[in-house]
Amino acid sequence: MNAKQKPLEYMTGFGNEFETEALPGALPKGRFSPQKCSYKLYAEQFSSTAFTAPRAKNRRTWTYRLRPSVAMQGEFEAIDNGLIRTGPNTQLNCPPDPMRWDPFPVEESTGDFVDGLATVATNGDANTHTGLAIHIYRADRGMGKKFFYSADGELLIVPQQGAVLAQTELGQLHVAPGEILVIPRGLKFRIELPDGPVRGYVCENYGAPLELPERGPVGSNGFANNRDFQYPVACFEDKEEEHLLLVKFCGQLYQTRLSRSVLDVVAWVGNSAPYKYDLSRFNVINTVSFDHPDPSIFTVLTSPSETAGVANLDFVVFPPRWMVAENTFRPPWFHRNIMSEFMGLIKGTYDAKEAGFEPGSMSLHNCMTPHGPEAAVFEKASNAPLKPERFENTLAFMFESRYVISPTKFAMQTECRQRDYSKCWAGIKKLYDGNP
């Protein structure tokens, strides 16, 4: 289907238990696994949390499909991982330096979404369900008769250039730059390119599934609202022809051949499903008096850890907003902190870095590595008239983690790495002269 020709339909509400059917009566009534399903379908449960997870945390979906997933032609065979890596990262020692990368050229892509995946950094351990991996993707063609899923982690996809059409077992999602896509661990999908070549970021979350953060003293409104998350409606393919299924399992890529399409779910009911979110709908909470607030108030989604308030992964966004703080240094201040921060820029400029950080760029500031505004930004912000200002042309984000984010050998050796990044602070001078 071409997304331009027919708008896709979506269901809304984060974490809701949805029910949807592509054929009338395909969903059983009053039970999940009847002795015989309508249309001679097979019932199959898909769980992305433990069966015994608390009700509020439990995620599972019942699917009704032409064939169960277990119906395959043969065993999986290991294939070359390309540039895909998985935590723990033992390739290199992780340096404490601040690091930054230029955008990776889209024109160098010669494949589909999976072909174009390259791991920039990892932490934790996929086998113990802790930590994450950060990848870039570039593609100049759709996946066609190829499908993919990661058994290692949930995929948070952040398009930066070009829209993607995610065709999943549970339906289709059209996702453009400025939106995000989340695909549960283990869910099969393919990525098609309705508008040509694409580039973007992927965070593979090994830990607890992403959820909405608590609002705390903010109260009942603000941040990301449940109603703005969009889920696909059921649609299916009945294709009896050869397809390829790729799997990422324990850090290794495998493949097997199928005689059919895996997009054969006619109906489904549950709350473990892919979804998308338009970042322009994030309701920014900001200071209206003084001081630059902590970036935690910009958290869209969080993967919690066993320690309250310390995330396995936070996804944070810095969208257009008003800056009105009085008698305050408005850009992010110089700081060191226990969390590790990986940033990307979707469009425009970021207020702490006016040069060298273009759309498609990335930066990494690890645990206790000092960072903050470059010398020119500090000088400008220290002397600017503090009138209300609309910071408009921007959309940056951050993957923040409690674990040190270790760059891969590919990331350290690529020509896109800015080896002179630290020079952006070289112009910072001692201003102290003994006078108040």
C-alpha cells in the first residue's frame, strides 16, 4: 500500500487494550482461545513481559492469524552481522572524552533498513535484559519480501530524514521525521520507503518496556498525553511465496526462509503492539521564573530500572518552546552528572551548540564527563537581553541511561567522528578579576 494514496487508520491511547479485526467476526467473543477460531484461523499469544508481571505492567496480545509463527520451513542459520553490535561491548575501552559525530551520508547507503543498521554504542547486557544499544539506519530501498525482529530488545526508531512505512504483524504505521516509532521486542515487521532514501536513529532497549513517566508535582496534565499515541488497525497479507525472516538473537543475526508472508494476522486484541507518537504534541513544562530546569521535565518515555527515579533508558525531547527565565543563563548549564547522555538532532539547531551539530549529528557525554555550552554560546547567552524569546527552529532528543554508553569500534574509527570536538570549549577564558 502506498501511504500517500490512502491515509492509514489508527487507534489512540497509550497502553490501552485494543481490539481490531480486518474481517468481521474474526475476534472471538468472551474468550481468547476457542476450540475453533472463526475463518479457520490460529490463535497465538504474543507476550513482551513475563506472564506474571503485575496487571499494570503486563503486556500481551492475542493474535488470530492464517498460520502460527512456529510454522517455518527450516532452522535458522547465522549470517554476517555487518555493523550491528550488541551489549556488552568488549571491542574497546570506553574513553571519558566528550564525543560528537557529523551526519552519516545518506548517499552511501546501498540497501534496506536492516542492511543500513550500524551500531554506534551500547551498554548493559542484552542477555540479562539491562541496558541498550544505539544504532543509526540508512536505506535507499524497502525490505520487500524480507522481515525482521529483534529478540534482544524493543526498538525505538527516530526518523531524521525521510518517512518510513512500518508494516508489522499487527498493522501499518507511517512515521515521518518529527514522529517516533516503537516496535515491541520480538514483533515481526518490514520497513518500506514511501518517499525515497531515509536516515535516522534507533535505540534498542534491552530493559523494561518503555512507558510514560509519572508527572509528579506537575499533576494530571502535561508532558506526553495518552491520547496522542497511535496504534495500527488489523490488516493482513495472504501471500504464498518465498520470504526471508531475519532475527537478532543474543547479538547474532540469523535468517530462515518462509513460504509465506508473516503479515497474516487477521485480528488481534491486547496491549503489546507497535505505536507511533508525534513529538510536536509533547506539552512542554518549562520555567516561568528563573533557572534552567533539569532535562527530566522533557521526558517522553522511560524504561524504568529496579531503582526508583534511575532509568535504564529515558527518551527526552527538546522541541520548539518559549524561553522566559529571568536573570538566568538560559541554555543548558555546564554540568557533570551520573547519567550518560546520547543526543541527536532531527532538525534546526540546538541551543547549547550553534556550530558543528547539524541535523543528523550525534553527541555522547558519559557519566561524570563535563559538558555544556560551547564558548561562543556562553558568551552570547551571558550578555543577551532577557526578553521572552520563542526558540522555534529546533527538534533535538536524548537517549539517557544509568549505564555508561560505550562507543563501538565503528563509531570510534569512522570519518564522521569529530576528533576536534573538545575545541569548541577552547575559547572559554578565566573571567575572574577579584571584583564582584
